[in-house]
Amino acid sequence: MRYEEKLASGEYGGPIARWWTHQQKQDMASWLLDLQYHGGSTYVLGGQATLFRPEALQNIVEENKLDGPWQNDSDVEDMLLTWQLQKSNWKTLISPGARCFVDSMRSYHTYREQRNKWKSGTVDLLTNGNLDVRTKHKGKLWRSQVKTLCDLLIRLLFILLLSAALATDQFYWSWLWVIPIALASVLNIMLAVKTPMHRPIDVILAGLLISPEIYLWVNLITFGQVWMERLAANKKDGWANQYNAENGKTRSKLGQGILTGFAFTGMIVVLCIYFRDYLTSPSVQQAIYPYLMNGWILLTYLTIYQSLYMFYQIWTLRKPIQA
């Protein structure tokens, strides 16, 4: 039975596996739509159904003195080949209509190991000055890294500021904060609808921002891990890690992380309740207030930037482009 038939019949794994599958499809749909809106040129030619000119591959082998077009010592051998092709002035384009549906990672652990490999390889290409490759998409990839960093800062700042404001009884709600939430909801509904083989529940969870937020946090964790390893020059074997995860040889630490998070949050709540009189005293409120104000101002500017970017994405999605 074909992949899409298994999805339609409900024979493709359980609810969690189907959820992970849709999130990855929606992520891929967003990527394809963005590339098509900007002319169809891509910075990574996947190995599933890419048509290469034989002379182009031979050109890469000869220019770089390789045994073959793909290099096994790279975590992103397909991206490296694409950059080499672009450096040699070959066009790397995606088809506006042809699609190849391949299997996805069906669990948190296998997904994380795959994305660790992909993102680590991408960061290595962007920061490794010894690699004599380049792409016209380099600026786009760096902007993507900055955007992910901005996503992480917004959420960490919001959690920190909200916690401090509630603990010192200085939280005030503003309806202006509904604007970025509404934009994110509209954007994710449009992406879910444009994703092939979506279900009504996928669109509902996208509109409520439940699925996008969970999926984003998983990617933010990966982003942080990849950059910490890069800055520490701690190179891991991405291929081996992904293979071991897919074959059940390694286990996820998700459960431990969730329990640790709940325990830490509970401890903070208990301490805030116990010291409530002190935390809400005028002296503490006055001392904390300037930091809260400056923090909320910084968070507002970051949120405005993200809101403008979401509005731009919504504007591009209005076009009848196929994901």
C-alpha cells in the first residue's frame, strides 16, 4: 500500500506518529512555498527524486578531485553538492508541480537525531572557512538562523518577564498582544491547508497554535544544542546517531526533561507563594520595575519584527502556489 493510502486509511502508525508526520510535511510545504515565491532556486537538492545532468556531476567530481559527487564525511552531503553546483554556475531548481512523498521520522527521538544531523551540517557549511563552497542562498540561511534565535529569545524573555511580573504582582494585560497571536494563527492555518493530505484536526491544531508551538520548541532545543556543540568544537557522528535512533539502539530523554521541567516550575511556584509578602512589597516592586519595563520594551520590538515577518509570509501565501 502506498504511503498516502496508509495515511488516508489510518494504517500509518498511531496518533503521535501521524502528528509528527504532518508537522514535518507542513514544515516542508512552508519551505517549498517560500522557494517557489522567490524563483524556485534551492540550496539543497534532495536525493529522493532529483534529476541531475551527468555532465554537471562529472564537473563537480573533476573540479573538487572527488571519488564521487556525494561526500560521506558531510552530514548534509546533498546540500554540499548543491552548493558546489551553484559555485560552478549550474542552476539548482525545484519543480513547481512534481512531488515525491517519502517517509518521515515518526517519533520525537528519531526526529531530533535527524534534525541534529541536518542543522549541524548546515551550520558547519555556514561557518567552516576551510570549505571552498558557496551559495547565493547563504544570506537567506543566515537570516533563518537569526530568526530562530529571535524566536528563542522572545519565548525565553516572555517566560522570564511574565514570571517576574506575576511574582511581584506587576502584570498588566494589553490587548495589543493578541495581534501577533492572531497573525500566527492565520499563517499556520494557511500552511496547514496548503499541506498535502492534511486532516481537519491538523488545521484545527494549527489554528490554535498547539502543534506549531510544540514543533517550534523541539526545533529551538535542536538549534541551541547544535550551536553549543559548534562553539565547543564538539563534532558528533550525525549519521551514526540517526541510524541508532531509527533502529531503537538509543532512547529519548524527553520524559526526564519534562519531569525535570515540571519539578523546577513547581519549586519556583512554591517559593513565590512562600515569599509572596516580600516579593510584593513596595521596595522589591520598585527595584524590579525598571528591569521589567526595559524587558517588555525589548520583547515588544522583537515581537513587532516577528509580526511583520509573519505578515510578509501571509502575503506571499495568497498566491496559488502548490506545496
